[in-house]
Amino acid sequence: MKTKTKIILIVIVVLVILSGGAFIGWKWLQKNEPHAETIDQTPEEPAEIVLDPEFINLQPVVDEWLTSYNHGKVSVMIYDLDHNQIAASYNADAVMLPASVYKLFYAYDAYREIDAGNDDPNELFLGDKTLGECLDLMMRVSHNPCAEAMLDDPVRSARVAKLITDHGLTNTKSDALMTSARDVTELLKLYYAHEGWSDESWAKWQDSTLNQPPAEAGDFRQGLPSGFSTANVYNKVGWSAIGGGWDIYNDAAIVEFPLTTAEDGTKTKGHNYIVVLLTRQTSHLANAGLGEMIEAAVTGETVKTELEPSGEANGETNEETIVEKVEENN
């Protein structure tokens, strides 16, 4: 009997020990088991929707501009980069004198060669100026000596001639004596894509064509760029003065409008255009007027147009100063 009792007690003790161990183990596991991540039940805000800009037919703008401003021979092309189509044109294939707009062809070639590893922007190119400095000066202040050194280089001229042929620019010659608004538009489309360019080269070109100082013979941005107040205008001007007025006044630009927000909060991407305006015996004020009218059409603002004297140069400088500056820098 005593043996049976001992066995029962031993079994009870073992069960107690096992139960206690199981309880302690369960508590330890509870304490040390990784907690499940707390699920954030806060509803996510919907992703911001930014609409693409709608196509705007700017042909009525160009037609109105032609009747609102005195002008000589003009060649105009406005290209919508968002929709890859022409927004307006006039006489776009007319053969025109490019003046310093030709420098765009040589700058495009040079930047492409730099980023292909074939040119070093830090090497001296002309006198004490490096190739990189020359490219900046050609775009920023229309520096002639640097551009002429490129024009006189048979290797560079051959590459530019091939560029012109490869892209079917039939109205353009690499000797800088002829081009058209359509051909310059095609070139600026290559700039906008900047295929094969580094981000650094693209940023340098943008800065050179956006932040240009006034010139003694007239502001480099007194034409087309001055007509815009809300857009970034990356512009290359080309001019030549004669008899106190402009014989040639050309603007070739990439125009970027900012994102807009409607009263209801709807956001729309800004419009992007190429605007090329090549003129003879036409005031820079007419070029500015076209910029103002384009901006009004894009933003929905109204603009008052006034007839401007044909070929009038900047009235703050006399003919000798203008011609001297043109010969030096444009």
C-alpha cells in the first residue's frame, strides 16, 4: 500500500513539474516571440494626377502676328514638343540668312563629340580659351572668333555637313550662309532630345542660352525671349544691322512653360515648344510681339498688339556702336 502511495505521489510530482515547465516555457515563448507588425489602417492618399497639356493650334496667332506687326521677309515655325507636331508655320521652307544662328549647328556637334570622348572641353581651343569656354561664349554672347575657328576646321565642318545631310536639312549649308525655320526646328528637336549628351553638357547649354547678359548694341534677349514672362526661353539670337536698323534679326528657341494648377486643384504639365523666327528688315520688337502673343494663347491671357516700325534697331545705341558690336560678337 505504501509502495502504491509513493508511486502516486511521484506521478503527481512529475505532472506538477511538467506542468510548471510547460507554463514557464509558454511564458518565455510569449515574451520572446517576434511581434507581428502593426498594420497601418490609415488609408493611402491617392497618387497626385498631373495632366498632359492639350494641343493648341497656334496658327491663328501667327496669322494675327503677320498682320499686327510691320515686317519684311519672315520664316516661322512653332513646333509642339509635347505632341510632336507643328503648331504653326509661315514660309517655313524659305531660304534665309542664319547670321549667328548657324552657331547652333557647330555647338551641337561639339557637345556630342565631348560626350563621345573625342573632345576635351578643358583643352585650349582658341588663344587662352578652352573648348568648353568657347561653347559657352558662342551661345551666351554669340562670340564670333570661337565659332569661326570651328567653321574653319575642316574636320568639324565635315561632321556638321554630315549632320545636315543625315537629317535631310535641304535648306541649310555648313558654311553658315543659308538655312530655314524648318531646318533649324529639326536641329532644335535634336537638342531637346540631346541623345548621347551627358546631363552636365545639357545643363551647360541650357544655362548658356537662358542666362544671357545685355550687349552694348542691344540686349541679346530683346527679341523673342522678352515677349515671355512665365516661360523659360532657351534662345540663340542672330542679327546684322544696316542703316541704323536690322537687316537680319533671328531667334531660335526652346520654350518651356511651367506646370499650372487650376482653381479646383487640377495640375497640368507646362507646354513645351520650339519657336524659330528668321526675319529680314524686321524689328526685334516684332519678334518680342510674337513671343507675347504665343504666351497669351497658351496661358489664356489677352495681349494688345501694335504696329512696329520695320527694321528698327535698339534706339539706345547709334549705328556705329551697333555695327561695331555686330562685327565683334554676332
